Amino acid sequence: MKFTVSQAELSKALSRVFSVVPVKTTLPLLSNIRLVAEKGELQLTASDLDVSITTKVRIDSGKTGTMTVPAKPFNELIKNLPNIPLQIESDAQYKLYVRCDRGEYRLSGEPDDDYPALPVVDEKGSLKIDARQLSRMISKTVFAVSSDPLRVALTGVLMQISVKEFRMVATDGHRLSHISYDQFESSLIDPLDVIVPAKALSEVAKDSKDATTINFGDNHIRFDMGDTQIYSRILQETYPDYERVIPVENNKRLTTETSALLEAFKRVSIFANPITHQIQLSMQKDLLQVTAEDIDGGSTGTEKVSVEYEGEPLQIGYNSNLLLSVLNNVDTKEVTIQFKTSTSAGIITPIQQAEHEQQMFLVMPVRINK
């Protein structure tokens, strides 16, 4: 291959695919990026077998060709060159030469014959949605997935598509995030549920321009975003019946400023037990008292927050890390938390829902230490 390319454009494309290159792998070729130069475009592909990303950059091509090149040194070189035209050429021994007016650099590559092929998405249908909205929905759910490799289904985000609603749900068994949106186009005939790994969705969330088309297959899913495509395997697991744990009769209601609640939780949680991270909420009319105690360390913290509270007085315990992770994803100035008892889940919602969107979080309580 032989071509000229903009350093800025190539660096941008490399950084887009480099994030899925595995740090450690039993398949050395996955440490490389696949390059395909043809028809005035350079296609770059990286994969860790679970997630694959391919993107394109425009080039002035003198000779077509394909090869793989070590991802890390190639990315570091291009990133650190100035924004000038680069002449790139390979030879019959798969040596890759990068030339510019600053110098000449050589990398040893390999043929791409054994590089993993991109998955075939035997399309069952597709969904088209605004890329910014999809990115938002991902960020509002992916934080709540489980990191437990033994609970495979919970390491992904559940996508549920029906005629009128696109829903995304994530839970780790202690907290749950649920967001839905009703402005999208779909060619799906029947309702569909798929579980998508969190890593793939985190990559998708990096693109927030124009529209994204999601193509669904039996085993893989593909996200089309202009010149970039992201492929991911679908987790072939059964997602738990999360709707069963969402309480419907939480008759105690607390409303207050989101930032005030966040800051109070942050300060008081400093004094919580470093293992349980437990804080206690004591609620009565117009007042919330937040308390934490580390008996072993001999420290305590208490803070009072002005709130609107409707219902009987209630004391309830939570893991402060879970509460903070949820409240950090509430965008509105005020937030509402609904309770029932000290042992049932609390439901957290923004005071106002965004247009065409419904958002809800759930956090399970913990037994209060006496």
C-alpha cells in the first residue's frame, strides 16, 4: 500500500479504534490494527473478539493493500507527529514506513490473513435513533451494571424495543437504572429484548453526532455511526424479571435540591464504615437527617437537609456509594425519592422528565446497624 493522509484525520481514526485493543491477549494478532487501503479510503479495524470497531479516513491513494500493524507504537507515533501530511507505504515484507518532513519511521507489521473477520449481523431488523439521545441513555444505565463475572446477564444492559418504546435497563442487584424514549424509527416487526455488554455500549456512547442505526442479529449487534461501525456479541443470557422488584406503592415522598442532597451525602459518607459505606436517613416533615458512624474508627458525621417530606417518619439505611452513583445521574435541579418501608426499595426520579423520555432509578436499602 502507498498513500498520503492527514495526520489529524489519521490520529482521530486511530484513537477511535485503539480503545478496544486488548492490553493482554492469548492471540497476539489482536494487539495489531488492521489497515485496508482502497478506493481513496483507509479502513482501520481493531477487535478483542467481543467488541470490534472499524472506521474510515480519506486518503490520496497511490497503491492499494492490506496488512496489520502493532497498535500501540503506531498510535503513539501518529499522535505525536505534527498536523502535516504523512506519506505511508508498506513493502513486500510488511514493513510500514511513515514519512514526513520531520523524519522517517518504520514499523514491522504482519499480513492480515488470520486477523478476525468482522461478525456477520444477520439482520432481524434495525432501529434508528438520535446519536446524542442514545449516548445519554447509555450513560444513564451503563454505570449500574454488575462487575461480577458469575452474573453474566447483569454485566450488560438490557435493550427492550416495542412499537412505541425503546427502553434500556441496567442493574447489579443493589441498584437499578431504567430509561425509555419514544422518538425512534424501527423496522422490527416483533418486540425484541437483547443484552449488550457494557464495554460495547461505552464505545458507542463516544459518538454523539447525527443519528445511529442499530442493527440486530441473532448473535451480534452492529451500531452504524457514519464512517464508524461498532460490532458486539449479544449476551445469550436470561435477564432477571426486574419489573417484579420495582415497588408500586411507595407512599412516602421526599423532594429536595439534587445538589444539596449530593453534597450532604458526600460529606457524611466520609465518616461511614469503609467496608459497608452505610449512611442512615431519618425523615420527618420538612427535615432529613443524614448520619454515618464508623464504630471501629470512632468517627461520626451528621447533617440536616431542608426537604419537603410527605408521609410518616421513617429511618432507612443505604450504601452511600450506590446513592451517590444514582444522584450523579440526575440532571434536574430537584429530585424526588419515594419510600415505603425501611426494607423496601427507594425509587429516585428527576422532578421533571425530559421530553419524550422517562427515567427512574431504584436503590435497595441495607439493614441499619444498631
